[in-house]
Amino acid sequence: MLSRRRFFAGASLVGAVFGLGGASGALAAAAERFEFTLSDTEWRKRLSPQQYAVLRQHDTERAGTSPLNTEHRRGVFACAGCQLDLYRSQDKFESGTGWPSFIRPIPGAVRTRMDTSFFSVRTEVHCRRCGGHLGHVFDDGPPPIGKRYCMNGAALNFRPA
């Protein structure tokens, strides 16, 4: 029989594991150095609450909520944190996931690192200039490249050409 004490001890352990796993990307980002840096207070002033949650706290927006999902004009998708150009519109495709997806970034625009949050191993994508969390890259994209850069729309700004 499961006692109350064992139940709460187990629940606390699960909570601690999820808490540490979710923080792994944020801790890794804190260890890296970036050419564009701001204090936490400055980031909060610069970004909307949703942008701050995604870019600085590694949150994920709800699928299908970004207006950038239906953005099909010619132009560039830039980091909402530092305005670095990240993706060209010709590299955007409809992945059916509910997030803006791209086959490749602009060369040298992003960095990746292992993300072990939520009991899975994924590859996180972040802005190479400010370290902002953008999303993840997966190996199920269209040919010939086979990559799907699945980005949070809140992490991006679109600039028409």
C-alpha cells in the first residue's frame, strides 16, 4: 500500500527531476558568452512577456498561435531579442506542426546544444548573437536537407524584402 509519505516523497522527486531538466538549457546558455547581452531587467523591458518566456526562459508557445505560421511573403525572419537575421523566407515550409519551420538557418546565425529536458534528448536552437532560445531542430524535414528547424514565432520578427 502506498503511504502518504511515500507518495509525496515520490512526487517531490519527480518535480525536482522536471525542474532540473527544464533548467538545463537555461544553465547551459548562462555558461556561454554572447556578443549581445543585457541584464534580466533590460530583457524584460525590451521583450513582451511571451517573448521573454520563450527567448530567456526556454518556454514554448502553444502550437498554432503564431501569426508567423501564415507568413509567406519574401523576406527575413530575425531574432526578436537582438534582430540578427536567422532564416530566409525561401527556406520556410509548412510542416503541419503549428510552428514556423525552416529547412536551414542563414549560415552562422544559430548555434545548437543538447536539450535533455522532459526525459528526452533533443537539439535546441538558439541565436548565436544573444543566446535567445528559438526552438529545436529535428531530422524529419523535407529532402534534400532532411532538417526541420521548428521555431517559436514569439522568438522571431519578420522583415519583408
